[in-house]
Amino acid sequence: MAVTLGIYYVTPWFRWDRGPSLPDQAVLLDLANRRFYFFWIEIWPHEFYFVAGLLIMAGLGLFLFTSALGRVWCGYACPQTVWTDLYILVERWIEGDRNARLRLHRQKKLDFRKARLRLTKWVVWFFIGLATGGAWVFYFADAPTLARDLVTGNAHPVAYTTMLILTATTFFFGGFAREQICIYACPWPRIQAAMMDEDTLVVGYREWRGEPRGKGKRTEDSELGDCIDCMACVNVCPVGIDIRDGQQLECITCALCIDACDDMMAKIGKPRGLIDYMALSDETREREGHPPKNVWKHVLRPRTILYTTLWSLVGFALLFALFIRSDIDLTVAPVRNPTFVTLSDGTIRNTYDVRLRNKHGEDQPFKLTIAGDPSMQIEIEGVEGDTVNVTADTAQLTRVYITALKDTGPAAADSTSVRIWVEDLESGERAYKDTTFNGRGN
């Protein structure tokens, strides 16, 4: 909980120097300028396939961990679980342990003490929800600036609305709904069965060792199993199930029942592991008195190896695409109205809208040239020569004209293939796009 909450709350405040023209927030989803920043990585709108790839990796990772360890994501890292645990921690800190909270809950009379404890708990919950919504909006704008605007009342209404919605949902989901979200609202319990098989390590009860359960003294002649029916495993379960009834859809694999049962076994002098991570395929071996298979034989099997391979391939593909991408780029859109213009001397001219992308943190001079018929010439609107200065980290729209003399092939042909090159005169990087030059035809 501390690690996941720390990452969530602290990340927007990390700084990363990208130059004078770019934001210095390490992780920033700049929707206004259509940029995603992650430390040294900048994702442009036309590179959204990186985001899609990360989502695919997240899905494959979820499949991998579920096939190996069941709903371990739900038990340890899901936001619903993390904030619910935090709210329960606050509840325990203010109202006392489980027995004290039950006594307070069953107290019908609303006296000053009960009202004070409840109000204090709800106020702390509210501020946690407010911090949750506040941290979320900090990912979409410069955190120090937005924090100052929020306090002074100068922030955009969207920021306040987002914070209000997230505060309310965090307060309700973590404070009151809790396991109901996991059981009824979350779709993953219905899907997870397809990811699991008899070798998946899940939280289970060793019924062959614990039954028949019951209270009483354990002797050599006693028929009682190790389970003393103390209900500790049920009392700590956040979704309110009895793991002794077998694997159930509601189980989020948080392993709290394992800790509770191990504590009780230590108190009565019995071996730990009555409730433990186990695989269904080991049941027969353990019933016959043999030890279970090594844990790595459960984890490393064809299903998990396949998920790991797919996950790695997507990751390597994204890294490869990231490292080979150029810091300059262009798109070319021919102006079709009209498709060409005949000048007074018979020269044929085509017009193009060329968008030049400068992904550097500084202004760069870009030189435009064409490859094709040597008689064709390129001109840039409003610029002397063939070089245009492109502002740092922008996609600059430039109007470009390509002309062909009346007595040349491109002017007489219906269409001619043309390649427009752009070169960064500072770094020497080059990029190109192919287009078509339209002539008057015969």
C-alpha cells in the first residue's frame, strides 16, 4: 500500500529538464498540446501506438500474473484494494480494532463519543479522497502551478469538477462499497477463470489436514483435524467469504486468511500452511503424504511461458520503435482545389501543405528539397531560399510550391511521383515523404 500510494501521490512532483521550451514535469499528460511526457520520452499524437502497446503489455501482464498466482493484482495493487486498505487503516486507528468497531457499530444510541469517532473518520476519509482527486489532476498540468491555482481559486472548472468526482467516488468506494465493487462491479472475476488452470497457485484450504474441524484438545487418539474453527480466516477476509468452502469467485487473493491462520497455528503448536498458496494439481500428492511440486514447476508452464513471450515481444517492439524514431518528421498534403495552376509563362505549379515536426527542445533550421525530375523546383511560401526555421517541439504548417516548366515531362504528364526531403541542418537527420505532382496531361 505504501509503495503504490507513494508512486501515485509523488510522481507528478518529479522534475525533468527538457530545455527552456518544454515542460519540466517528469510525467505529464499534456492534453491541451497533445503530448505525453514520461521522463526523457515524449509521445506525439501520431505516435499513439506506443500507448496502445503499453495497454497491450498491461493486459498480457495481467493474464500472466493471474495464470501464475490467481487474482494477485486484485489483492495487492488494484486501486480499489489499495484505497480500501488505507480507509480500513484509518478506521482502525480512530475506532479501534475489529471488536471495538463491531461494538461501536452495534451501539444503537448515537452518543457524543460515537458521533465524534464517526465524524473524525469521515473527515479523514474526505481528505484522503480530496488528495486522490488532487493527485490525479496534477498528471494533466504542471503540478506546482496547478496546486497554487487550486488554492487561490484560479484553476479551470474542469480541475475542480474532476477533483469533486474522484473525491466522492474514492470516499464511497473505499469507505462504504468496498468488497461490493470487487464482487459486483468489477468484470475481472468473471474473466479470470479463463486465465487459470489446475497449476495456478491460489489461496486454498488443506481440507484433508484441517477436517474434521472443531474446538477441543488435540491428542494422538483425537479425530479432530488442525482447524479449530476459530473463524479468524473469515473475520479478516475483506470480501466476507469462508476460504474453507473452496475457491470462490469473490476471493481477491489478498492472503490475509493465510496470515491469520498461521498465527493461530503457531498459538496451538501446529504446523503453518493449513491455509496457503497451493495448486489444485498438488491435492492428490498431499493427500497421499507426498510434498507438493516445486513452486517454479507451477509458475513455469506453457501458458505462462506463452504470456511472457508475447509480453516480451511487444515490449521489445516498442523499445525498437522508440530508439529508431527520428527527431524530425513531415507529412505532405497536396492542395486539390485546384489540382494544379498554369502560370502566365506556361509553368505548371502544384501546392502542398507540409507539416514539419521538430521534436528537439530547440528551434532548428530545416532544409526542403525534392527528388525526381531535375527540372522541377521547390519554393517555400514566405521564405527566401529552401530553408525554414521550425520552432522547438512543434508541428509547423508550411505552404510549399513545386513547379515544372511547360516543355518538361512532369508538366505534360498526368502525374509524376515526387519525393520531398527535409534535413535538419544542425543534426544532419533526414526524413522524406512521397507525393504526386499533377501535370496538364496530353
